[in-house]
Amino acid sequence: MSFSIDYITFKKRGVNYLGRDIGTIIVTFGQKVVEALAVRYATGDITVAGFVGRYRTSTKAWNVNIRLTEDSCISLWWGRDERTGRFNKNEGVSWEPELFLKQGNSRFWTAE
């Protein structure tokens, strides 16, 4: 599954309890386009919420950490450290924002 995130689509909605900018950003995920929650750090990097990953052999959902830099470099990781190359983690990712917030610190993604 391919990801595309347009850095300039970040729309600030407020700040969270840590003083970081909270907003939304447009993510193209395969053929789907979604407006995802996002946090922008002082460095300019943006972390995107709402995606979970599952291994083919398990039903356990892991929250996916997606980081976007100002120069549009995307990094994505979840689950255990997997360096064997036998599994492409992008294939196990799905858009499930409610589950993502339920499993994580929803306050981090909320503007106060």
C-alpha cells in the first residue's frame, strides 16, 4: 500500500496539553483519501494518527507511527522490529481512527 501525505495541507485546530500544534492533514492511502488527525512538532515534523497495522498471522492491531518531515520524507513503523524483509509492513496497514485513539493516548491528539 502506498502513502502520500501533502505537508502543506496541515490545518491547525489548536494545541494539545503539551503545547504542540494539533490539526488535520490529507493522506492518500492506496486509492483512499482521508483527513487524518496530526501533530506538528517545533522541528516542523508531523505525526499522523488513525492507522493501525496487523501481521497476517494475527488479529492484534498495532498503532502505526507515521512521521512526515518538511521535505516530504515519510517514515512508518509499527509492531515488532522486523528486518528479515519477508513482510512488507505497508501491506498490513488499515485506516481505523477510532481503534487508533482507543488504543493510544487520545489526549495527545486533542486540542485543549
